[in-house]
Amino acid sequence: MNKVCPFLYYKVVREDQLSSDVLCKWKTFSSDLLMSASDCSPRLQLLYEIGQWKRPNLEHSKLFVFSSLKEAKSFAGLSREIYTCEVKNPSKIRYIPWFNSGYTHIKGFWDARYNKKKSIDFCCENGKLNKPQRHTVIVDAIKLIRRIQ
């Protein structure tokens, strides 16, 4: 069941790093697109449009948002933007994969979590694991609403 949550969440994105190569890859030239804030594998990068629902492009994975504006600001720093958003099926997460570990490791982490295996065991055997920043929430889908920073 996809439950839209009525509480306020925050998504950190990038506006200023959409090169013509990225826009061509996504077959669009809209200036209203926003890119995932993390520097994870290019295969996992997402483009967001305000007011449109977005799901992860990796099967069994989730998207990250913050439940605290203060923590979103801390993560965003000076070079990223923060949007309020609606989310579907928010839940807490204790550990996340180390995003510089590559596509295969990140996919394995989410597959292990989906198959009810301990993601922590997978990561101890296959790579690094991080504790998420405080107030990090995982969700099935995100709809950006309004820019606040």
C-alpha cells in the first residue's frame, strides 16, 4: 500500500550541476529539473521535477529525505537546495550503504534488505556501512513541493 504521509519532509537536491550531457541523457532540456544531491553512482542519480512523483530507479531501493529542517540544512551545506516534499511510506533506517562503494554494493544492500536478510551482515562482508545522518528517513516515492533554501 502506498500511503502518502501528511507530515512535512525535506529533500536536498542540486540545481546547478545539470550539464548538457546530463540533459541529453534524460532526453530533456527543461530548466526545471533538479538532480539527486548525493554523489553516488551515476546509474542511481535521479532527476526531479517539482510537483511530480519520483521513485528510485533501482529495484527494491528507497529514497532519502529528512524529517528535520535543521538536519537537511546541515547536509545541504552551501551548494545544495532544500525542498519541502510529500512522501510515500516513510520509515526509519539504522544503517545505509557507503555511497562511494559503487553500484553493485549499493544494489546488494537494498536487495539484502528487501529479501529480509540483515543488510548489516551483507555490508560487513561486502563493503562499508554508515549510520545515516540524524532524522534521515527512507521513502518509496517523493514529490517536491516548494524550495525553501
